[in-house]
Amino acid sequence: MILDTGGVIQDLDIRLLRHFVAVAEDLHFTRAAARLFVTQQCLSRDVRKLEDGLGTRLLDRTSRRVTLTPDGERLLRLAGPLISRHDQLLDQFRTHDPVFTVDVVGEGITPALILTAARRHEDGFEYYTHFGPSLDDSLARLASRTLDAAFGLLDDATLGPEIRRRPVHEDPLGLLIPAEHPLAGSHPLAMAELRGLVVCHLAGNHVTPEWERVARRLLDTWAAQPLADHPPVRGADDLANHLRRRTPMLVPVAHPRPPGTVLRELVDPVPVLRWSMFWHERTDHPALDALRRTVDEFATVRA
């Protein structure tokens, strides 16, 4: 944002406008900061910087609420089309990167299988795999355009206005059990039979903070006892070693199974893991088109 000697803005910083619009739409700094993936302090500082540059107050703030001033209402009307035209102009000159990076959460699970199937469509581009620590992290990377697409469990994550979501697949859940465990068998296990059972929910390639919340709610609902907290266990070798504790593990039924284990599907009712796919609304790339087509095919085959 550039000022002339009289303190009047000559050039607007588009980032400041985006941040103002987010607050103006939500009328709440905390919610706006969450969907922009910035701190509340940063957001407040940017709005004040915009106000200083324009020489007018845009928002009235109290400890209880945020309201738009008349100048704030006027800027909100003008800013939306300006931001849209700015983004359209950039897109006109954007070339397709041959690298398209996708967060698939972990190896061998549904998102990774979808990406493997999508690779047959590679033509002038290549898919690269990313294993993000959480959906919040992936959404922040999507918003900053440092990640192209992501899979994850929506749970209570906050989506920014520019992030698009598509439900992908529901994976039934089951218990991965050492073959020598008393519960080892081939028949489905009713959810009511989990009462009092010690179950590990922190092992497997699907483990993320979102999964942990889903799993804990499920175990609490059916009065199962979560295994005492420990660091997440990923990878075939670590998972096989962890199973030596002879504790059943809650996993998607499609999860890779180490040797010497059986999987008992859960029923009555069947619990599911709901995967979604996420991308930035301005992403225009043949790799994204191919990935969405593969999601269609995958849902037809596996749903």
C-alpha cells in the first residue's frame, strides 16, 4: 500500500482488502481469522493499516460486537468485485505447473488409493504425494496455494470461503486384532460388544487430530476404553510391533493389515469414516479434473 505525501493511498494492498472483507462478512475477528488461517492480532493490525491508509474508520469495535461504519459498508460493496477482477487477471496468466501435490493423509488408505488410480491420467503433469499432519494444516496450505488438493475428515474444521469441498467415500470401520487374541475371528462384531473393551485408536496410517476426535467420540458412545495416550503409530513395521501389546486397534476396514492379524468389521450400526476432498476455488488444472473423475469412479466401485 503506497501513500502520497498527503497520506492518501495511491495503491491498495489486495491482502488488506481480503482481510477487511473477511471481517466485514463475519463481523467477528476470531471467526474471520480462523477461516483466513491468520492470527487475530494480524487481522486486526491489517484492518487498522487499511483504515489508516484510507483515512477513515471502517469498523466500530466493542468488547461485544463488531459493526460496519457507513464507509465500511461502502468499501465492502466495492471490494468484492475488485478482488474478483484481481484474481481473474492473475488466472489469465497462470500456467499449469507440471507438479500437482496432493495430501493423501497416509499410505495404503482410501485417499492414497484414489491418487494411485488417478496417476493413469497423468499427461504433461505428475502427482506428488504429501502426508500432512492435520486437515487444518492442509487447509492453510490450500488457502496459500502451496498445496493443490487434499483429502481429510472434515469434523469441525473451518473452511475458508475460497476452499471447495466434495464428499468422497465412507470407509466402514473395524478392529484390527492379533491372531492370538480371544476376540480374533471372521464374523462382524456388534458395536455393543465394545463395552468395557480396551481399544487403541492412535495407530495406523489414517491417524490425524481429526481422526482422534472421531474415534474418541465413537469409543465413548459405546463405552469402550481408549488405550492410554501414546504417540501416533504409523508405518507397517511400527504398527506390527505395536500390535504385540495384543490390544485391538480401531481402523478403516481397507487399512493395510500386518501379518498375523485379523480384522473384524463393526456392525449394528456400521460406523464409517467420511472422507472429503478439498481444493482452492481458483485451482484450474487438468490434474484436478482427473482427480475428480477418479473420485467418481472410485465411489461407483467402492461405495
